[in-house]
Amino acid sequence: MKRLKALLLTGVLAMSMVFGGCTNGGGSTGGDTAPAGGTSSGGTIKVGVVNNPPSESGYREANVKDMEAVFSKENGYDLKTAYSLKNDDQLQAAQGFITEGVDYLLISAAETTGWDEVLKSAKEAGIKVYLFDRMIDVDESLYEAAVVSDMSAEGKTAVDWLLAQNLPEYKVIHIQGAMGSDAQIGRTAALDEQFASGKMTKVIQQTATWDEAEAKNIVESVINSGDDFNVIYAENDGMAKGAVAALDEHGITHGVDGKVIVMGFDCNKWALRELLAKQWNYDGQCSPFQAQIISDLIQGKTTASSKKIINEEKGFDAKNITQADIDTYGLGE
């Protein structure tokens, strides 16, 4: 047992070095009455957030900023954060926060599996867990609630839109996100059904791990191979951008009235502007704003009617998107 404790403490120290984005919101609220929901000494609520790094995408940048704004010192929180695209790093960070004794642990997991022991450890320590953005495969008794997008619904909405285009044939370049993530699994599933049914042809299906440059490389490899395609289904906006860069370099038209249909996800403002300019065809919404919902649950301002709280989302078509849509639903600038 002493050896285990020593290892855990070592993990905490290592985490502070590995996760350069880790911050302490720190400090007390000067004697103010602490919000409901359980606090540490000093009247603040200690929250540990395990998330993907803001550099992952425009979506994630907005998500991280939202978390930091809501769980701020001014709002009565002592915020600690850890960012990684690697599940093992996230698991280490979460265990470190448990050892430090946070009051709440918030998780957007890199992968859906591998979290059972960490969440059991949190429960034994009396730490309440909230999932956000992504689901994980654990018994629901191990977390308070999950504030998430329905990734499967996002995929189905996108594929239904694609089917409604009534193309004579569908030859699809499918660029996947980080494999094993809830977003990848959900956005892939509906398209896989079409491949399996024979309604669509899989030209290539490969992960770019949310990376723009890697997505460009994937599309370039298909172009250089001479394989024909007329759809690019990229599981986030950044990868769609990389794919379009490859098309442009080879003089291949895209968007409304172009040879290739371009589809992305997340609804960054710059991506929606591509729809408005008819250069892309479709973008699926994915809301990054879960922090206030979780804060209200922690402070007892609201109660969860079910374990899963779903953000309502939609898809946007280049043929009818408006500037008002961009102003209302777009992320970033």
C-alpha cells in the first residue's frame, strides 16, 4: 500500500511536467458562502478537468475556453486542467487529480475504453465525476451525468443529407478522427452502414487523427493513385480543410456545382463561410458548450432528469445557409 501511494504521488509530479497546459485557478473566495455541492477548505470547489488539447481543433479551443471561463476563481472554483490526445496520459492525469483530492472530476476522454478503474477509484474517494463532450464505456453508476453530443445522430444526419443528394454513384474518401473516440465511432457508424449495404463505395477510409496536414496527405495519395471519387466525408472541419487544399492543388473542383462534395463537422465560423461561398457542401454542428450545464448541476441550480444530457444539434447545407446561421451557430472567428 505504501508503495502504491508513492507511485501515485510520483504520477502527480510527473503529470505537472507532462501536461504543460495544467493550471491552478487556486485560492479562496475571501470567505464568501460556498456554492452547494461539496467543497474543499477555503470555500472553493476543486475541479479537475481532463480534456483534449485546444490545438486539436477549433471546436476544442472553444470547449477549453468555455471550461476555463465557467470554472473560474471568480465563480468559486479552483480549476486544474490536463490536456492530451493519448488515453494513457489522460488516465494518469485523472488519477493524479484523485490523489490530490479534487471535489469533482470532469472528463472528455480520448478513447471510450480503459476508464473503469480510475472512475472506481474516484468513487471510493468520494469524488463526483461528470463526463462532457464524449461518452465512455463504464457503468453509469460511476458518474453523475454526461453532458454530450449524440455523435451517432451527427453521423446519421450527415449521411441522410448525403443520400438525399441522389448522386448516380457515391465514391467516398472517408477521413476519420482519432480512432476509438466517441466522435469517431459515432460519425463513422452511419457511413459504414452505407458501405456495408453497397449504396456507397469506400475509396479509402483512414484516420488523420483530427490533423489537417495528414488529411491533405490522404487525399493526395488517392489523387496520385488515379482512383476516382466524388465525396469527401471528413470527421472535423480541420481535416476537411486539409482535404480541400489537396483538391485545389490538383485543380479539382468542389462544393456546389463542383466535382467533389465536401463534408465536415464542428461548425467553425471559417468553415461555415466556406459553405456560404459554395466551396463546401455540408457541415455538421457539434456544440462545445457543456461547462455551464455541469456547473449548475454541481451548485444545485438544476438537477439531471437522466444520466445523459444531449445537446441539440443540426446540419447545415451550402444551398441554404445564411450569414445569420454563421453568426448564431459558428465557433470562433
